[in-house]
Amino acid sequence: MEFYRGKRVLVTGGLGFIGSNLVRRLVKAGASVTVIDATYPDQGANLFNLKGFLDEIVLVVSDIGNLEEISSYLVDQEIIFNLASSTSHIGSMQDPIKDLERNCLSQLRFLRAVRELSPGARIIYTGSRSQYGTPLYQPMDEDHPTRPVDINGIHKCTVEEYHRLFHHLSYIRFTSLRLTNVFGPRHQMLHDGHGFLNWFIRKALAGEDILVFGDGTQERDFLYVEDAVEALLLAGVSSECEGEVYNVASEIPVSVAEAAKAVADMAGVKWKCVPYPQERLSIEPGSVRLSSRKLRETTGWSPHHTFLEGLEKTMEFYRRHGHRYFHPAKGRIILERKGK
Amino acid sequence: MEFYRGKRVLVTGGLGFIGSNLVRRLVKAGASVTVIDATYPDQGANLFNLKGFLDEIVLVVSDIGNLEEISSYLVDQEIIFNLASSTSHIGSMQDPIKDLERNCLSQLRFLRAVRELSPGARIIYTGSRSQYGTPLYQPMDEDHPTRPVDINGIHKCTVEEYHRLFHHLSYIRFTSLRLTNVFGPRHQMLHDGHGFLNWFIRKALAGEDILVFGDGTQERDFLYVEDAVEALLLAGVSSECEGEVYNVASEIPVSVAEAAKAVADMAGVKWKCVPYPQERLSIEPGSVRLSSRKLRETTGWSPHHTFLEGLEKTMEFYRRHGHRYFHPAKGRIILERKGK
């Protein structure tokens, strides 16, 4: 963590789930952190995510494609964690144009500005398991074909390719971490469009039964957010990671039914299986397991939390702070700045 | 060709190079052809390309993303050859946002409208060799990773993925043909942004020497346009091709120097090597060879023209009609319609 002391670090999407957990670590490590976050209401931004840290950072509330507002904050950044992403699998099918504009268009504008204002910057992009689509073999490594089964997954690939191309042209130095089923504190709790585990937790903490779509046998390798943040920080330090794509996965398969049972047991509620809604069935990839061998071998990374350890911490967080997530404050956040 | 008689066929980009050669074949086969073409000045549209055929088709001059103008022409089409594409490798680096809007945004709008107005339509999309980027092995088959080295190549992949996804969801029935170095009559002759062979021909017919970038040893497998059209027509007929991606390549490697020499000899001019301009060097993939074994084995397709046969025909075409391409009529084409 010494590496980050005094470094100028930009985190896009830094008010969101993974972004805010990352920002907290960076600030503790002594980095000079700027956060850009559009705070779109359907995404994960929550001011409470950075409670206690807001005075330590520069916060810019804007879309990363809005260069008029953000350009001055892009000057001479050393490391950029590019987590800003409009993530909605179902929503991207209902409004693919919005998904295109928020992801591809904004990222393309952003990367061109970065090239100009922070030439040669180190960028860590966060991709997603959804880039692979239905598994052709398992566990999927980074060479698995990318055949997304929703528009958002296609656009995640497109944006990763922008990064790869800009790296190829020596405009930036990029690494992509394809994350899968990250869970933990500071995940939004307003809808189930960003993974089902947080939704299970919300339902359970509200005393409701958990509904599992299908028979619950499909497996996921859930990754606790602190372990995902660790991977991001390691990738930012490692020059060996430059130009490369890595899966980040716990490699511990847990079935959806097991996850539901664990959450239900901790909260003292019941769980049961119900048929898939049609809109979910068409984009459901079945069991998914990723290999993160490449990341382990390159950086020495490995997850430090079992699923149950992570889940305990997560439940505890939402027991204490759930009201900040179940009914967050409404209204547009005012642009907050700190003198640079 | 009997298959196409009486069929309702839509060709996007049908005033362009490959599109117009295709439309001529379709009309001759008795298809009921609608053409949509944006006629962007930097692209390949030329009214002369359909000379003698304009009275036989419905021509809609519009961007395929302009649903207000085109929707009524999308109703109940049976086969759609989706060739509309803004192709500019260098230009896509200079103005990537324009490339995004013209390709991804327009195609996404178009495909959603097709889904609604011609549900289950058979769509043949034309991809490109540029989707592969720098070869990791040769000849490249369809499983070769897609790592484009320009923005246009990235967007060609994105649009192909839109098609694949819509096929996966049973909205359309798609095939992608990834074309490589197609040449022949009706190629635009105003700039060298769509391949160098037409540019060699233009220079040679103007009596100028041909300039080859680099040492000219890099190889391409040039495909004569009539053979490319044959592949499109076969793919449209074959149900086996549905959901699949195919390379279309001659598989006869010709070096750039050999191509320059052949053109120069036919026109009686000289050729010489000059250093690469920097902007070209960065996106130059080196020698490229594709395998079209998959297409051959599925459809029985094979090219019927050698490089020199195709070149002779091409030179002859431009000797006769060059004035229509070197200095085409200016001005926006007026929307022409034929009663349906």
C-alpha cells in the first residue's frame, strides 16, 4: 500500500459499490483521490458510501463523458480506476440506446480526454463476467470467447476494447479486471438489477421470504468486495499487468440455493424456488465459474474471505446501516469540491 | 438464384460498392429489392452504381438509424443484407464519436425496428477482417480473437454482437460474413480510406506512379467483388448458416508489391516503395491471411476469379466509367420512391 501514498488517483464511479470501497482504502493509504460519479439514480452511487471520507477527497458529480465539467480534474492523474459504468442487464435490453450512450459514448469521450490530459496514465478498467455470455467451457479463463447475452455485456466488451486499443497505441497503460458476482457492504439496495445477493439480503432483513428463480442449482463464484478491491490495488501497482485482461473470481462455487439458504438462516426467514420470469430466462447464463489463475500467478492475489465470512460482514453492515440504502436521501447531489 | 425470385429483399448500403453489385444480381434474379443508403459523402454511395436498375428498385436515401424516414420500408422484409457501414479506419481514429454514432447507434436503432417490423427476418451482416486486428496465427479462422487496432474495427465487432444477441433471443436470424480486401467495379475512387487497391488503380489510370507504403512484402488475400456477392447470396439461402460467422477470403495471398506491379503493368506506369505515414503505421496489421474453410465446407462457396482476372475486369470498368467515380456528381440525392 506504500505505493499509493501521495499518488494522484482518480476513481470514476467512486460513489458506487466497488468504487467507494476502493476509495476508502486509497484514502487510508495516503493517496490524493479524486472521485467522478454521475450519481444516476438507477445506479449504485450513495453519498453515505463515503461517509467520513468526503472531506479527504475531491468529489466531482458528473458523467465522465461531460468533458466541460470534468476536464480540469483529469490533468496529470497518475492512476485511474475506471469503474464508472451504467450496469443494468434487463434495463440495457429495454433501453439499449441509453446503455450505449452512458457506457460507450461517455467512455470514448473520457478516454480521449485522458489521453490528452494525463498521457501515459495507468488505467484499471473493470470489466464483467457478463462479457463471456453462456459458458462454452468451465471454469472460463480470459481466452474464453466473449459472446454476451445482453446489450450491457456487449458494451462492456466495447469499452474494454477502447482501452486495449488506446494501450496498443501507447496513449494509456491499461489493465482490465473482469469481476464476477462481487458482493458486500455499500452495494445499492433499491433494485435487483445488479445481482441477486443484495436483493436476498434486503428481503431477508425486511423479514420477507427469499424467492429463488428456477431450481437454484445454478452456481456462482461470489467474491467479497474487499477481495475485489485488493485485486484492483494490486493491478494498479503491477507493471506486469499492463495491457492484460484478468478474471477476478473467488473460484469457490456456491449455488444460488445455498446462497439463499445462508442469507435466510442468518436472518431467520424462509426461502423457496419460483419459476423464472421470461425476461430473466432469456439472459440467464446458467452456472458460471471463472478461473482467476492468471491473476493469482501474476500478482499473488487470492481472496481472503470465504463466502460465509463475507456474508456475515455484509449482513452486519446492512443491519446497522440498512436505512441508508433501503430509503436513501433523494435529490440531485450538489457538486462538491475541495481546493486542489 | 431461383430462391430469390419474388422475395422481398432489403439491402442497406445498397448504393455502395458491394451493396450495388449485390443489388444488381438480386434484381436480375427477380427479387423485389428495397435499398436504404445514407449516401454519406465520405462513403461509397454512387447513383451510377445502380445505373439501369434504379427503375427496378425502391430507393430510400436515409441513415438506417433514422426510423422516422425508413420504418415503413422495413415492414415484412424477408431477407435483409445489412451492408450499411461507415468505414474509415483512419477517420474512426480522428472522429471516433462519429464512427460510434453512424455504426453502433444507427445499427442498434435499425435492428430494434427490424425486430418489430420484420420479426424473424433473415439478416446477413457484413463484418470485416479488421475485427481481428494483428494476427496471432495465420490463416486466421473465425475463432481467432477479435482485437481490432482501430475504432472502426471495434465498432464492427460491436454491431456483429448486436446481431448475434438478437439472433440468440430469436428476434432475427443472422449470419455474419467477415469480408477481407474486396475489390472490383463500383468501388469509390475519391480517397484511399477503403483499401489501397482502388487507389492504386486510380493513380495508375491517371498516369501517375503507384506509391507502396513500406517494403510491399505484406500480403493480403484480395477477393473480387462478384465472388463476395456470391457468398452473400449463398448465405442468404442457407439455413445452415444461421447464427454463424464466416470469413470470406480468396485464400490466395498477394503481396502489396505484386498488386502494385500488376496494376502498374496493366496501366503502363511505374511503382515504388515509400515509408509509411505514422498514422497508417499504427493501424497496419502486417500480412493478413484468412481461412474461409468454414464457408467453403458449409455452402460449397469458392471464388471463381483469380486476382489478375478480377483486376483486368476492374481496370476495364474504370477505363470506361472512371469519370463517374473520379469526379462524381455533387449534391444530396433526392429521395426516390417507386410505388410499392
